[in-house]
Amino acid sequence: MNTNITKETILIIDDNPSNLKLLHELLSNHGYRVRVADSAKLGLQSAITTPPDLILLDIKMPEMDGYEVCQNLKKNERTASTPVIFISASAGALNKIKAFEAGGMDYINKPFDATEVLARIENHLQLSILQKQTQNSLTTSQHMLEAIMNNSPAAICIKDLEGHYLLANREFESVTGFKTDEILGKTDYEVFTKEIADVLVNHDEDVIKGTQHKQFEDTINSEEGEQTYLTLKFPLKDSGKNNYAICSILTDISIRKRIEAELEHLATYDTLTGLPNRSLFMELLSRALASSDREDSMHAILFIDLDNFKIVNDSMGHPVGDMLLREVAQRLKKCTRGEDTVSRMGGDEFVLLIQRIKHPSDAAEVSNKIIQALKPGFLIENRTVFITPSIGIVISPENGKDVEKLLRNADTAMYHAKSKGRNTYQFFTEEMNQRVLQRMEIEKELRIALKEKTIVPYYQPKIDTKTGEIVGVEALSRWHHPERGNIPPNTFIPVAEEANLIISLDRHILETTIKQFSPLIKEGLFNGTVSVNLTAHHFYRDHLLQFVCEKMDEYDFPADHLELEITEGSVMKNTKEAIKLMHELHNRGIQLSIDDFGTGYSSLSYLKQFPVKSLKIDISFIHDLNKNDTDKNLVASIINLAHGLNLECIAEGVETIEHAKTLHELGCDTLQGFLFSHAIEFDALNNYLKDKKKFTDYLFDN
């Protein structure tokens, strides 16, 4: 912020244009007159020609380094007293010593903090003014010195070498609460508490022993409470360069320190439970792992998730959920030692670091302790709430030393504990990691795909063996991932079933299929049936009949053009309910087909009761159809069985002309497979239908 008050002149010597620009803007915006030099020689010439009030000097420069520049400045009478502050990325102690030996007054590391730079510049400018005045004559400059001190925004005091106060300005009175005449001639022990006095005296002794100024952070109790100051201390020298007094300049940084402390706490501690958060836990874990290398020790990380916590939040409200989390945090802390760490990752997840265990069984013991500690109910607002933990355990270094990986593996083990029935613990294994990670990644992306509707139906034509015409299509789920490419159905459909997403997937494919084919049927471009697969999950739950009928009504889709394919296994698990639902669907005009026939265990007596239109021979029988008589005879038997029950027979997995011709000879009604077409997008199928494509060449000899 520009104060519109022109301050002192500062010369910046640095060969880096970015540094020059940054410092120029910073200092100009705070009212300083700024000159810049992009080389050592130019900077030296500029300083000697027109001496500035202060010089900011880089160290590493091509022509001449900063140490040599500073030495030349100190040799010249015009610039000998000009304060030089080194600003460098070289943070080593030797570099600082060399800078001070060259005559530098201060050393600031890059990258620098703007507030610190401004504070140090202000302090050194004040220091420069004082030193210039005192070098002339203490007697003749006394009034000017007092004027400077009393108008300075910084608290300033001067003590003799024995620690007696000689001078203090008004701001110092304001800081300490003591009037100048009350402290003159007194020592720190007569003014402050022994604890504070010890610190101040030690700082003074450090300055007297050294040859340069020093900076300290001092805490002083005042009427406003505990205040923190950035204190610059330096010795005052007589004409013989002997120390005769110590000057202290104090800049109040209390507000900044309080803000920094608050921000640090917010950044490292969970506001709800007061426990270390993820960021701090990762830092503490890193330190523990580093120490384990030196001590040859073993650590355990316990990842805890509260079972069914969402139910508590949803049924009792988030305030109750928050109180429960706080109570859980307290019980977890009682299960650990002082050197261990209990942290909250967020939500209902906690992570414990159990340090220096002797054996992995120690981690199991702590886990059992936690399970027992959480077993008693939590009394919250006159209601008793019960919660159980699922705990995943990793051991370092056995399971690795990488912080992020250890946490991920503990998370994986925790999910495995949930799959084992919850309220238990599981140790991590690499096999578990690979399996769970892959499944979790697929599930996460599957949820996104369902939300964004990027899983779409592709259609595989069904061919009439008598005419070669397309008499139907089967809708098959296809997922083209933007990064992974095509993900096979046998990869994502099992995940959808495990994650309870299969109903949403089935509904999406069913609705999309009905929506796409309704116009084709109305326009007379398609007179066959559209087959959609239904898993066992969907067949028995979530009002299948109601949903199908609603979608047919919504898109004005004729029921007799819809065929639902159901596997043998799905209808045999609950035969009575299955037969009832199948008849309800049949009564609405919807056609039904038994998929993968021959692989299940349906009996002929049940098969007679199923209101199905067709049987589809499983692909496993078609694959070796022309290689052995057994499969050929089985297929012939299924075809004869279907015809004996007045059902159509469909063969899937037809890949060769030999397959097609054999099935045609055996009397199979409909064929489906790669020989005719892979599953294709709707637009490609539409072109087939418009062209009235036939596949007679694959069925009959020319």
C-alpha cells in the first residue's frame, strides 16, 4: 500500500531482473525512493556517486560477488556508513559469517517474507540514523536523538554495559507501562520478572560479545497482555570503537504472531475434535519413520472408520453426529500412550500412529482395546448412540516407509475389515491392496459414468436362419472411458453388482434402448424385438414391472417389441416369485427369454411354467460346435427341447460360417454373433435397418 510519503532512498544491486522488479515494487509501494543496478560494477558506481540511505545487495553476481562489493563500499568514505543488507538464496552459516565480515549489517534469506524485509529495512534505517547522529557527538545530538526516538513508531531504549537503562523513548514507555524516569538507572531485574529479565540480559550479553547487531524475538507482559517484539540489538561504540552502550529497537509483531499461531493451528488441527488433522499427522508420521531408521524401531498405523455413522447423521442430525465424533476422539485417546498420535482425517475417519511397538500383535492389542472402548453406548442429549469401528492396520517398515502409501494401504485394510463384517480389524496384504485398489477405482469412475451417462447400449443383431434378415437386437452395455479406452463388461458389471449400482445401470440401458427404438418402430424401420438383459438383482427388487411399464408409456413403446433376457440362475433362486413376476410382465405383452440356457439347473417342470418366448443356447456350447460331437449333440437336444415346448431357439457366439451352417441344419431359429456383427452403436445399426441388410451369404450355399 502506497503511503504517499516519500521515505529514504534504497539502492538494490542484483543481476536477477525478477528480484529487482519484486523488491522495487515492494519498496516503492511503501513509499521508499528506489534505485536499481543490475550489475555489481554499476551498483558500486551508483552508490559512490550518490550514496543511498540503505543498500540491498545480492551475493552471487558474475562480475564481482556481493562480498567484494560490500568491502569496496566500506573502504570508501562516502559509503562507509551506509547500511548494507545482503539478500541471498545461500542460507549456509558460513555465507552469513562471510557477509558480516565484509561489513554487512543484516542477512535475509530468499525466498523472503515481505513483512520481514520491510521490518528489517525500517530497523536498519532507524539504526543508521542513530549511528550517524551518535558518531558526531552524543552531547550536541542529544535533543535530535530524543526527537527521533520519541517520534519513532518502534520502541527504543539504551542501556550501559552493566545493564542500567540510560534512555528510553515514549513508545518504550507504552510497551512496558513504565515511565522513563521510573526505569532510568535500573536493570532489567528491577523492571521485569526474573524470567523475562534472564532472557533480555542473555541477549545483551550476546551482543556485547559479538561485533555485529543481532535480532531476537522477545515477549513482554504489558497492560494489554503478553506482547511479542522483533528486537534489534547492537552495541554503541565510541570514537575508539569501544562498546559503551547497547541500543535496542523493538517492533511490535504481536498481532502477526497471533495470526500465525491461529493459522498454524487451523492448518494442523481438526476444529471439531481438537485432534491433529491429516496434514499434521503426515508430518508426525514422517518424523516417526525417519527416527525408526536410526532406532531400528517398528510403528503401526491404524485407520479407523466408524461403521454406519451416516445413519446416525441422517437419523439424529449432524449436531448429534458432531458430538459423537468428539466423544469417540476422547475414547480413542484413552486407548493410546502419550507418545502415540490420534488424528482425525475428516468425516468419521480417524488414524492412529502407535510408535515403537515390539511386535505386530501390539497393534492388534490396541485395536481390540479400541473395539472394547467404543462398545458401550454414547449418551448424547439423553439418547444412547452405539457405534462400532472397522480398523485397517499397516506396520512400518514391514509394509513400507512411504507415508502416502502406508496411509492408502491402511485404508485398504480398513475396507477389507468392513467386508469381513465390520467391528473388527484387518492387517494389510499386498494382494488385498491390488484387488481393492482396482475395484475402488472402477467403482469411483463407474459412479461418474452413470451420472454422466457415458455407459451406453450397443446393439448386436439377431439373424433369422431362414431369411438372413435382422429380426431382433440385443442391447449390451458398453463403457468407453476417456482415458482407459473400452472397459470390458466383465470388468465393470461385477463391480456394479457389488456396489449396488447394477439396478441403476440396468435401468439406464433399458430406458435408453426404449427411447432409441420407439421412433424406428413407429416409422416401420424395425419390426423385431429389442432384448435387454436383467440381472438377478433387478429381477426381484425395486418395482421392475412398474419401471418398465412407465418407460414404455413415456416413450410410447409397444410392449410386444420388448424382450427381457433372464438367466436360469436368477429365476431359480426364488421360483414362485419369479414365475409370478414373469407372468405379470407377460400379461403386459412383454416377451421373455431364458439366457445362457444349459448352464443352470432349471427343470423341465419349471420350464413349462415359465411364460417365455425363447431359449438362448449358452455360448460355451457353440464354441466347439464343429470340433466334437458332444457339443453338437447337446445343441441339437436344446433346439429340439425348445421346439418341443413351442419356444424359439437362439444361438449366441456364432463366429464362423461353419457355426452358422451347422446351426441352420440343426433347425436353430435365430443366430447372433461376431460372424454377422459385433455389438454396434445405434447409428450404425440404424444404417443396417435402412439398407435392409441381409446375411444370407453366411447361411446358404450360393
